[in-house]
Amino acid sequence: MVTDKEAPYISTDPSDIERIATSHFQSSAGIPPVNIMIPATWSDEFNPKNHINAEVYTDLMNPITASEFSHIISGLPTNKASGLSTISYESVKHVGSLCYTIIIKLLNACLHITFIPNS
């Protein structure tokens, strides 16, 4: 997930990822970004690697299935503090099938439109 300006979204576009990664690393140290090019000695580090099978990413944006969601939820730890949403893992584990369906539809909509709400 990336936050570009104020709209978080998921990007799989290589040029978009390069632009955002460059911007992040140029500004993450608190130093104002300067328009500099990546040195040639480093440019290969940012190119696709032949030893990494790109096929592993082909299903990344496939819709979440009910069985996948159930498997992930059942494996979540208990007795943990809730996050900003104030919804605990235990609460999600005990909701009914209608709520599971709604959560899955919401998550799949986020994947489909490549947008993750910030609140």
C-alpha cells in the first residue's frame, strides 16, 4: 500500500512503484529531496531479478475467498489490544456469517479499486 498525497492505494505499476520508492527514500531521512539520479552502480539493484519468479505475484490481487478469510481469521492471536478501529481480533472471530460476507466484500472492493481508506 502506498500513500500518494492523501489517497492510499495499492500499485503494481513498475514506474509508479519506482517513483514512490524514490520519493520515499529521498525524504525519509528528513533531508529535503534533491533531483538526483540513482548512480549506475546501484541501478541494477532496482531492476527485476531473474532469480525471482514473477509468477508468484500473478494472484496477488485475486479476490479474497471465504475460506481464505476464515483461515486467516482463525489463526489470529487472542487477548491482543485492538488497533485504531477498536475492533479486536476476538470480535472478528465471533461475528456471524453475514458480517464475514460484508467484510470480505469490503476487502475485495479495496483490492479491486486499489484504494485503502485511512479511516
